[in-house]
Amino acid sequence: MSSIWLNGEFLPADKPALLASDRGLTLGDGLFETIAVKAGAPLRLEAHFQRLRSGADFLGLSVPLADNVLADAVAGIAGANGLPDAAVRLTLTAGPAPRGLPRSATLAPTLLLTVGPLPGDLPPARLIIATRTCRNEHSPLSRLKTLNYLDSIVARNEAQARGADDAILLNSRGQVAEASAANLFVRLDGHWLTPPVTDGALPGTMRAALLKAWGAGERSLLPVDLDRAEEMVLTTALGIRPVSAVSG
């Protein structure tokens, strides 16, 4: 039987995990991280935990366990489900509370780990540029991996309706920000570039690794820059996916 990990305890996956009053469910009050595990070893854990704690500090949440305990839990949930190669989702919420926006003086945060198989290689992605929504680069939440992904869902639904795999979100100035759930790297004039965080790009863990490994640069990009790209890839914590076309 598959398992989940909830607040330090392994439970059957079919056991109800969240209370109906949990603010993560009712208000999206929380954060998450998606962590790749290969051969039983979680990848880039330090970067994931640093981003989680930074986001939690901004939102006024506490991460109730130390990094070493979380690291053991991430590896443990993959092992408990017989998945040496896995995608582990770590979800942190503000926990159960009465209805309404104000938080109570005492919070009991929820920490939940779930797991699935690590996706295999995907075919090159066909992208569109989203027209139904955009990325708000002025919001500090654009830099956090929050539980609210509605803009991304709207963009992905538009992509599917138009026969594409994913959508590029522009920011309020018409600059390229990212895809619906991935960072974007573009090769121009022999150099890899990616939009800066100030343009609305999420500070992804794979993004940070490739900035260093590829010697890539951060630069504002416009849709016209995509037209002359020599190469393009989408990056997530789980891997790198080449892009075959943008808007045909």
C-alpha cells in the first residue's frame, strides 16, 4: 500500500490527510517544493530547503522541523513507496484555523510529503504565448512557490486548447517571464539566457544550477527574441525539456 508522510508520521495514502479547515486548502496559505530523487538520493536539497525557509519567513510561517529531519523524510517517503527514482512533493501550509483571512495567534503548520514516479523523458515541447493571463512581476509572490497556481492553470488550459504542450507567460510589460510551471532558457548568438527574477521568473533550483553550469546570463527577453532563438529549453526541478516550436 502506498504511503504519505504527514507531520512526522507515515500514513496510508488513502487516509484523509488534511482537515477541512486547513488554510492551505481554504486560502492557498502555504508553499511547496518538488524534489527529484534518483537512486534513493534527493537532489539539490539545500537549494530546496533554502527557498522553502525563505518563502516561509516572508509569509510569516515556521517550518516545524530541521533540515536533516526533512531530508530523511524525503528519502524515506520515496523508499517507503518502493521508488528509488521519484518526484517528492513537500507541502507546507499554515495549518487548520477558523474561517477568515486573519491568522490566529497560534499556528500549527501542516507538513505533508507525497510521492510519485519520476517522469521519463518527454518529447520536445510546443509552446504558445499565453493571452488570457500574465505574470505579475511586481508581486513578491512571483518569487515564491506558493500553493496558488491559478494563473499557470489558466495558461496551461489555453495551451491545451490551442494544441500546444505549454504556454509562455509574459509579464505586465510584455517581457518573457517563464512557462506555466517551468523556467525558460534561450540560446541567442551562442549564449544561454534566461529572464531575471525581477521580470517575474520563479527562482528555480534547476535554473540556479544551470546558470552556474552553463555560464548562462540573465537578461530581459521579448517575444521577438524567441523568434530568433537558436535553441530553447524548459527547466524544472525534475529535468530539462527541449522546445521544438513557439506559436507554430
